[in-house]
Amino acid sequence: MEEVKEVKLYGTWASTYCAMVEIALKIKGVPYEYVEEDLQNKSEVLLSLNPVHKKVPVLVVDGKPIAESLVILEYIEEKWKKGPPLFPEDDPYKRAMVRFWADFFYQKMVPCSYAIMRTAGEEQEKATEEFIEHLNTVENGIKKDFPKSEGPFINGDSPGLLDLIIGSSASGYRVLAAIAGKELLEEERMPVLYTCVSSFAKLPVAEDVLPPYEKLLPRVLAWREKALAAAQS
């Protein structure tokens, strides 16, 4: 494999998508340079690297940009084989299930989380119940597709792609709960997800990368206030 000379990650501190990519690089032991972007004043460099979506994260490897967090995570897994695997090895079915539940998270849970943040009253209550229902679906699906093995993660002893995706939202679940006024990720009802998220947040490679709850909450509340005001105007 051709030696990599330069790796840069363009991101922003409040994004769980950026966090999961940065932590994946750390897990794989990949040296990289992190570039913080102001999404209210996007740099010309970012716009040139990701002209389609114009957002972070963007991973640049020897001048070649890769956009979209899930695409980047799969790239990292294929590019750097020496580090801990992010997918189950020698099991095509389990790798397919990892992709299935990753897609479920992006397609179902992410839109629902935004609905919780930008709505109020009955509409928010409906979005909250839907989010909890999705969490239960993931919990039951993981129990079926990834029978409990040794270790606190879905992937076993070390975090894999699903752990990165689900665990990087550790502060996000708390923020959503504060906004909704209701606990979302309960240990008794969702022991697999709860253990995955709590264990992930304690990883040394994650502690300095994950958005702090105390800093993330006021950021989201400010965004929520603007969204609600815009909806009423």
C-alpha cells in the first residue's frame, strides 16, 4: 500500500459526525492535522474540498478529499488495515448488518433528533416517542444480530463502526433529553445501547474529542430558539 504523507480533517467541535471520524483516526493510530471550521463563515478551502454538500467533516488524504462521515469511516477502515478493525472480521453477514443499522441511524434517528430540537408541544412529544421507539428497535436488532460477546461494545472488546456512530452522540442524547424533558436512553430498557454509549464516552481517545454536554447544550438551545422563531414568522 502506498505510504500516506499527509492527513487533514476539517471539522467543527459541536458535530458528532466529525467526532466519530476523528476518533476513528485515533483508534487506527493515524497521525492527522485537525482544522476547525466556522460553519457560519465557511472557508474557501472547505467549499473547494466539498463543493457538493459544503459541510464537514471532510478528510483529506494526500490532497484527495473524502466527504460524508459514513463514507469516510468506511474509507478509514479500508485504507488503514493495521489498526483495530471497525467491522466484524470474516463474517460478511455481520458486516452487512453493521451497514444496515448504520443506515437506520442516519435515515431514522438523525431526522427524528432534529424534529425534537426544532419543535414544541404535541409535535415534539410525537418526535420524542418516535425517537425512543427507534432506540428500542436498534437495541432489539443489535441483540439479535450481534449476540453479546466479551467486552462492552457492539463490536466486542474494542469499538467498531456502529459503536463510533452510536457512541459519538453520547452528549447528544443528554441534550435531547434536556430539551424533551424526558429520559431517552435508559439503562434498564436499553442495556446494550446504554453500555455501549457510556463505555465509549470513557475511552481515552474519545474524552477530548466528544462535544462536552455543558458546552453543547447552550449551543443547541440557541439554535432551537432560532428554529422556533423562524417557524412562527
